[in-house]
Amino acid sequence: MAADRSISELLTLQRPLRSLEFFPPKDEAQLQAMHAAATSLKRISPDFVSVTYGAGGTTRDRTARACAMLRDEFGFTVMPHLTCVGHTAADLNGISDQLYSDGFRNVMALRGDPPKGETTFVPYHDGLRYGSDLVALLRQRHPDLCLGVGGYPEKHPEAPNAAVDLENLKRKVDAGASFITTQLFFDNAVYYRFVEKCHAHGITVPILPGIMPVLSLKQIKRFTEMCGTTLPPTLITRLEAAAEIPDVVEIIGIDWALDQIRGLLANGAPGYHLYIMNRAKSALALAAGLAA
Ligand SMILES: Cc1cc2nc3c(=O)[nH]c(=O)nc-3n(C[C@H](O)[C@H](O)[C@H](O)COP(=O)(O)OP(=O)(O)OC[C@H]3O[C@@H](n4cnc5c(N)ncnc54)[C@H](O)[C@@H]3O)c2cc1C
């Protein structure tokens, strides 16, 4: 099987990258929807796509199947996500060996969130505690893997403060991370400050901004509360004025994301990563809007 192209290599191309994040379908209907979205998205040629990994390794097989489909049927460069939750170090070695022998050369390495109902992360027995431990394990096991890690412009919710969180991000880079994809944010100033602080801290790997086009006010309030992202009052006011009319909310979401991406690219971001929730429409609209 031909091996994937390394994202590190793509990041040296001196042009903004476009990446899209999928989640693994739960059932046949979601699989069909993902297939249809991927079919539409092929026309905008994403530089790479990624597939999330569910709590406790519960999506291990579904993530693998979705990755295989996106690569083999659509020809996308695919980055599977992997988390430490519910796995021993030996499991993680085994999973990485499988990914490697299947030809994947890019992995998003994450600690993962505590399982549902639990508030603190407890490492699995003989498992790993931090994202940096997973990066170190993968880097040692497969030195040529390109490893993405998560970065938190508004700080990870568990971190006592931004300085400590930045120190911990540096640990991931020092352990061998190739690039950072950020948590979603809605105010570009937050990203610019974060990049500046990373640089001042000696973090020099590319930092891909993570953008989520809003699809529903209720959903985005839930997401942002969970991950500690600020929703700007202007955006909330606009979404509330749409009175929860889904089509209008979607237009507002796309419009906001388009403004964000234009600004980010004009200010030298290495591209943008879209949290698309397995839907094609926003990504297609954004690609068209950016074509001008
Ligand atoms: C781009 C992106 C993709 C994601 N994809 C997924 C996914 O597919 N599946 C999923 O379940 N979740 C996913 N997440 C969510 C992620 O798993 C959670 O945010 C998780 O809580 C942290 O993971 P991490 O790898 O960033 O953790 P870490 O880098 O380990 O950080 C977690 C916390 O521990 C602290 N910390 C780190 N190292 C140390 C240390 N040495 N000493 C003390 N404290 C330390 C950090 O400051 C932080 O507060 C994603 C997040 C992002 C940004």
C-alpha cells in the first residue's frame, strides 16, 4: 500500500493549507452522509483530512474504517487521531504499528478527555498521562511519522493558567510534535497573541488555526463551554437575531468564519483547519468565498 504524504512536507509548500476534520460515523446513515460529504468536498481538494478518535478507544475500528474510506475511495491525505484514553502503552504501540503498516504517515496525538461523567483525567493502567507522552511514544516507535498536537489559544480548561499550559505545549513539541492545530476560536486576536507567545517560548512548528463555522447557537454554546472558547458578544447577538432559523444561522456562521480566515491568511497563518462536523456545505461556501 502506498504511504500517505507527510503533512510536514505539505507545510513547507509556502501556500496556505486547507484541512477538514471528520468524526467517525456511528451507523449506516451517518456513513452514507459522510460519504456524500466527502464526494462533494473532493472538488475543493483539501490538503488533508483528519478523523477524530472517540472516548475510551470506542471508535477505534470506526475511525480506522473512516480513514481507509477517505483515503482509498477519495484519495485524500488522511490523519487519524489517536488518544491515550482506555489504552495501555502496549495498545498504543500496537495501534500505531497498524496505522503505519496501513500506510498512514500522519497522526494527531492527543491525551483525550476524561470519560463521560468523570471530571479528571486518570491514566489507564499502564497507560499514558499526557499528550507529550503519546508524542514521545509515537516518535520513538515510528521516527518518520508526522505528528500533530492540539494547542489551546484560550488555554486548556484544566490548566491553572496560560503560562503553564504553554510550557506543557512546549513539552509536546520537544517530544517530537511536527505541528499544532488549535482548538476552535472566534476572535483572531486570540490566535495572534497565542502564536506570538509560542514564538517567544521557542515553539517554532507551524500552528494551524482551527475554525468552526457555527451551525446552531445551542450547539456552539455547548461546545464553547466545554472547551473554554469565548463566543464574541457580536456573534452571539447576530445568532440570536437569526431567531434560531437554521438557514440564517448557517449563513451567519459562514460569514463569520470567512472573515476570520481572510484575516488569518492575510496575517500569515499557514492555512486553516475546519471543524466541519461531517458536513460539506460550509467548507464549500468558504472555499468559494476565498476564491475571489
Ligand atoms: C485539534 C484537536 C483535535 C482533537 N481531537 C480529539 C479527538 O479526536 N478525540 C478526543 O477525544 N479529543 C480530541 N481533542 C480534545 C482533546 O483530547 C482534549 O482537549 C484533551 O483534554 C487534551 O488533550 P491534549 O492532547 O491537548 O492534552 P495534553 O497536552 O496532555 O494537556 C492536557 C492538560 O494537561 C496539562 N499538561 C500537559 N502536560 C503536562 C505535564 N507534563 N505536567 C502537568 N500538566 C500537564 C495541560 O496543560 C492541559 O491542561 C482534540 C483537541 C484538539 C485541539
